[in-house]
Amino acid sequence: MQHNITKTMPQTTPQVTLFSGENIPLEMHKVRMVQRINLLPVQERLAAMQAAGGNTFLLRNRDVYLDMLTDSGVNAMSEAQYAAMMMADDSYAGSETFYRLQAALQDFFGTEFFLPAHQGRACENILATAFVWPGSTTVMNYHFTTTKAHITRLGGSVVEVVKDEGMQTVSDDPFKGNFDLDKLAATVEAAGADNIAFVRIEAGTNLIGGQPVSLANMRAVSAFCREKGLLLVLDASLLADNLYFIKTREAECANRPLADIVKEMAALADITYFSARKLGCARGGGICTNRKDLYSKMRDLVPLFEGFLTYGGMSVREMEAMAVGIKETLDIHVISQTPQFVEALGSELMQAGVPVVTPFGGLGCHLDASRFVPHIPQEQYPAAALAAAVFIVSGIRGMERGTMSEQRNPDGSEHLAEMELVRLAVPKRVFTLSQMKFAADRVAWLHENAELIGGMEFEDEPPTLRFFLGRLRPIGDWQERLVQKFLEDMPSGL
């Protein structure tokens, strides 16, 4: 099926055409504070990667040029956020900072109750502890690594019902994160409604390329859940990017205020939770609901796992920054920054013939390792190998989103991922356009020499969330040969 993605609203964040004919996004901010970064010579980058066990998570940041690992906790904050941090109330209980944050979230989501937590996975822990039981099923458009780990840790299982096009790396479907409603109904029928812990909408599907969910699809899922008496949970961590795509790709929302769209999204769900390391450009998280019964069921878990109810394991300074950042999410200049830079980077890569996920989503630009290094079997972790190679030739730290990010099957066999991706995250207001062009250039060179990249194997494999701490080694000497070729083409070593 062909889909035409059209911009249904005027570009309030400008994209201009230069005299040369090149289209570029304009940053609607200026840089007033800088942080030094380093670009090491290629031999030192190889040594750093080998010391990190082939895992980009284990690199030292001093060895990284562009840190495109994630957008979590690394977005640039505004001057208003920094100013707010200076007025924090650091009382253990009853802090005015908490009440300012609670009011901001009540206004943003239109929900009454708020439970603070130190980040998104802490919210997932509370939700799983409160609502998952052994043998239960959680249904979602697509899983996130820590979400699934919390559910399976408690004996539950996860079933994914994303539409088929969500698993196609090349598409022009504007909402590849949408639920397949027939799959959803069939899954609930097979499991039994009484055995469903909850249905989870991830508004911006992280692991399949930051692909958005449409408001129309959320309405349909919500109506189904209410008809069946199912609990519906919205993961709003990536709401900012998803909100931008709803505004620009969903015709009925073209002229609708962002604030109204957010409130409707939250009203469709029984519970909304988020990581403020993504949403709000701060650090922390929270759970919001209008249902007092659900609030009461989760409330006692906050002091148990997180801290008292008015700080939830967060620094009050971060809470002040979050309150401001949440409000700034309703500024189109803020939420457009990542999607437009992802599109700029992705377009450069496509022009060079590099295989990427389309349409471009939120979070970052996603390289399709299955097409980039088709000669590497999935059992040899092609996305992890590609992430290591990208760092060696550029100093850019990306993230593996493939088989290494999966959990092994209960019998110990490898669970092969449906997609093998390398994410080059684009945090909000952090990088410049010249840095995006550098990234595109080095990845394009690597694609021209992709046959040099070989597979990887574990030398230290943790049983849970192995992509965080696992150590890999290259199969053969392909990394040294890659460096040799790079030096032939780039004598400076940079």
C-alpha cells in the first residue's frame, strides 16, 4: 500500500532553500553555553572500542565525538529551565517544587493525580508490580526493552500487535507505529480479557525507528479497550516527536492547538506515564491518571521503590526543570527540532545510497543493518558490529537496536530480532547542521566499504538487558583492516 506523507500545516519552524538550492532546517535558538568534545584519531578510536568490549554503552564519553547513543537525559535545556532550578524547594516532604510540577502536569495532560518516579523504567516497575501477574499478557504496539523486562520478570508475557508496515524498514506509511486492530482483537480473544494485564500504547515506537502512532488509531484502541473492560496505558516518553508528526501528518490536527491534542491523547488512556529524560528535556519521570482507584493501587509503591510521594527519587532541581520543560513541549519550535534534524541527516544518507528506515521518525536516524551488512548472519549481531564500525570510522556513538537488544528464549536459544537497526539519536538542540553533515559523510564512506565489516560474538553476556553491559569481540581481524582502509582514504586519521 502506498501512503502519501504531506505537510498539512505551514512550517512554523522554517526550512529554507539556500541560493545553492540546498534545503536546510533553521535552528530557532542560539547557543549560549558550550561543552568541549573530542575527535580522536582512528587508531585511538579502535583502541577505545576494543577496551569497551565492542559495546558502545561501555565507551568513555571523553573518547566520543558525537554522542548519538540516545536522546534520554541529554537534550539541551532552555534558559527558563536553568532559571527555575534556582528556586527549588528541597524539603523531603511537602515540597513546593512538587506542587509546581504537579500543577504543570495537570495542566498539560488534563489529569488529576500524579506519582513521581526517578525515570521511565521506574514508572514501568511500578506499573508492572501493580498490574502484572504470573501468566498474564500485556498487549502493545511494540515493546521497549526495559518495559518487557519488568513484565517478564514478574511472570507475564508481551504480545506485539503493530501493523505489518511497522516492520518494514522501507515504507511511506506516515504512522507505522499504529496498532493492527484485528491483531489486537484476536490477541485478546485468544488470551481472554480477564488475563490481560493492560494494553500499552507507545506513542513513538522506539525500537522500530521512532515511528509515530496516529490520534485516530489511539481513539480506536481506546474504544476497543473500554468495550472489553481493559486497562489502557499510554507511554508518553516520546510524545514530543509523536505530537509533531500528528500535527504535520494527520490532516484533522493541522490547525488544532498542540495543548488540545495532548489532553485528548491522555484522556483516551487510563494511565499515562513518561520519562522526563525524553519528555520535558530534564531528568525524572511520572505516572498520571484521573482514576483514584488506580492511583491508590500504585501510590504505596512510590515510597517503597522511589522515595517519598513529593519527590519520587528525583532531585528537586530536576523537578523544577521538568515543570518548565513540560510546558515548552507545546512550542512547535521545540518539538520540531529532532524530527527535522533526523530528516536532514536521513536525506543526506539516502542520497549517498545508505539504507535507512523510512519514513524518518523521531528519536534519531536509523541505519538498516540488514541491508547495510547483509553478509553478516543475525547470530553474529550485525547491528552491534555496524555500531562498532561507525564509531571506529567517525567517533560517533550510536546504539544497537537489533538481536543484541533482545532477550534469549527460555531454552537459551537466540531470539533473533525482527529488525537490525543502528540508531543515531538526535537529542533536541544539541548538534549543529555541520555535525550532521560530518556524520552523513563518515557513514556514507563506511557504506562504500561495508564488505570489510565482520560479525561479533559475546565474551561476557549478562542474563538480563545484555545490550547495556555485555562485552563482544570481533570475529577475525576486520576492525584492523577497516582502520587500514580508512587511513588509506583519510590520511589524517580523522
